[in-house]
Amino acid sequence: MTQLAVFLLLSVFAVLLISGVPIGITMVLAALVSIMPFIPLESSIFIATQKMFAGLDSFALIALPFFIFAGNMMNRSGVADKLIDFSKLLVGFIPGGLALTNIMGNMVFGAISGSAIASATAMGTTLTNAQRREGYDPAFAAATNIASAPTGMLIPPSGLFIILSLVSGTSISSLFMAGYLPGILMGLSCMVVAVYYAKKNGYPVTKFPGIKNAIRITLEAIPVLSLVIIVMGGILSGVFTATEASAVASLYAIILAVAYRNTSFQDFWAVVIDTVRGSVPVLFMISASGIMSWSFAFTGIPDLVKDFLGGIPNPLLVMLVINIMLLVIGTFMDATPAVLIFTPILLPVAASIGVDPIHFGVIMVFNLSIGIITPPVGTLLFAGSAVAGVPVEQVIKRLIPYFAALFAILMLVTYVPSISLALPKMFGLM
């Protein structure tokens, strides 16, 4: 029975995914087909419906649309330009200043928006053209933007950590704090590559704008940067929970948009529509993951994976194999469905060899953040290339040094748990 159920689940899932069926529908149909030979049709449909509704029965999920709304509102209100100016002020004096500005901007804007693609689009639209004018290689400019955009998936508030918390049963606040240092290290590794390439090719630094302009740029950026401080400060001080923080972030984003006076009612309505369009597919996938997780347990797939990895004698090798698996998964599957599908399978294996669930969550998100910039699927790779107007083939060549740097940091984060766990422990979250 188990072998037939596993075969049906994996084969139907693969066929539907390759055929272009939306991932949420693929998860539901594959799960149904795998259990129908052993459970009557009416019971199968009843179980699927029950598990799908149970998958959405979580108060923490409210945070997802609120954070998406806050990011969309900040993006619509012209925040990107202010962050670019501020980033240029901080790192523009270093060789390859515009490339470093791009990386710094992605780190900050990605943390605010929670979306790697939104960050790459906002930063790339302005900075790629600016780098062209300064004589930068367009493929290098695009690669820099693409490689650094996923930092926002680790630096909180991160929507992916909210989903991971729901699937794994871990604390959202702990995951948020655990993502800071790995996210910063990811950005710094990109900066090292950019500086090396800039020095090698003689790219210029950015001129200092003068004291008065520097003060003005800083003052304009403070309200934007305050969003992260308010959200994380409120969570850590106990003023509000991580879920309530999402509503606070949305309210603050609205106030900021009104204060900047460049957002009309039509813009506000467009943000609401974009939020619904961005939230519904994710929520449906979360719902579908309920029946998918149940079918995994029914078919015994977690036990098969555990037995396979349990045959590896060294825990260090087990984590290396898990990293390789996640990197491969990330190359053909978006981060959200990957978290929903594979967390219930891999987390128990990691826990069995002593890996903390919070640490594993960071490892998983780090892997998948590399996956979205990796061919053949790599949604961010194609989006960033399109924004820059550079063929994907040219961008991939310039991405190779970034891949090497990101993989090195991934190994560091994997085998030095304190990088992820130091801040949660410092603030008493674990």
C-alpha cells in the first residue's frame, strides 16, 4: 500500500507541476489521488476539505496579508528613492559605490517590503540605469541586484518566516530575530564580491552630496527606517505580538504615505487589490498544504526520508545532504510551496540529530533564497533580468561569484548555529 501511495503522490505531483498546473491545485489533486485507492471517494473528499480548512485555522496567518499590504503601501508611496539616496550616502564612497548602494537598498527595502521581487524591481529600475551611465557592465549590475534582493527573505519582517512558523510550530518572533545576522551576512558577502569586481574594473565611487544634503537625506530616511524599529521593538518589548505588529506596520505605512502626500485614493485602492492578489494564492497554498501534509503522513514519506538520511553516520553529512536537497528543490520550486511541502518532512530529521528548529528554519529560508535566483525556474533571476533588460544567459555568468559567496555563507550559517540563535537567546525568545 505504502509504495503505491508514494508512487501515485509523487508521479501525479510531478506530472501536474511540469504541465503548468498551479502549485496549490497540484498539491490538492496529488494528495487526493494518493489516498483515493485506499479510502472511499466521499471520505477522501471530506478529509481533504477538513484538512484544508484546518490549514487556515490560525490567528498568526492574519499577519501575512497585513505585512504584504504594508510592503505594497511603502512601495507605492515612493520609499525606494529615499532608501536609495540613504544607501548611497552610507556606502557610495567605496569603489563600486552604486553596486553597493543597490545591495544596501535591497537589504533595507527587502526588510520593509518582505518581497525579494518587489525589492529587485524597485532597486533595479533606478540603479541599473544609473550604473550603465557610470560605465558599469549591465550584466554585472543586474547580477548584483538579483543576488542581493533575497536578503529581505531573511531580514525581518519576513512573510516566509510567518509561513514557516505556522508549518513548524515555532515562534514567529524567534524566527524574525534569528534571520537578522544571516541576512546581514548574505548582504555583506554580496558586497565583498561587488567591491572586488569594481576594483578590478575601475568602477568609480559616488561623490559626497555635501553636509546639508546628507542631513536632509538622513532625515527623510528616518521615518522609513523607523518601520522596522517599531515592528521589532514592539515585539521584543512585549507591547504587541508579531501578528499584531503586522497591523501596526500597515497603519504606519498608511500614515507615512499620507505624510509624503504622493499617494492618492486610487493608489490606496490599487494597494488593496495588489494585497488581495498577493495574499490569496499564498493562503490557498497554505490551505492545500494541510491535505498535502496529511497525505505525506498517510503514505509514510517522512519515515522513508528519515530512514534514508538516518543511514548517514555523520550528522554534519546529514546537514550537507539536506542543504543540497533544498538547493535543488529551490531551483525548480518557489519558496512558499517548498516551505509548505518539505518542512514537515525535513524538520523532524534535523531535530533528530540535534538541530534547533529555529536554526533549521533559517537554513531552509537561506537555501530557498538562493534557489529563487538559480536557473532553470529562478523567478527572481528572470524578473531581475527583465528589469535590467539584459539576457538571462549573460546575467548567469556574472552571478557565479555571487553563488560561491552565498554558498560559503550558507555553510557558515549551517555549521555555526550561534549565528542564527544568538539574538533570539539574547532577547529571551528561546
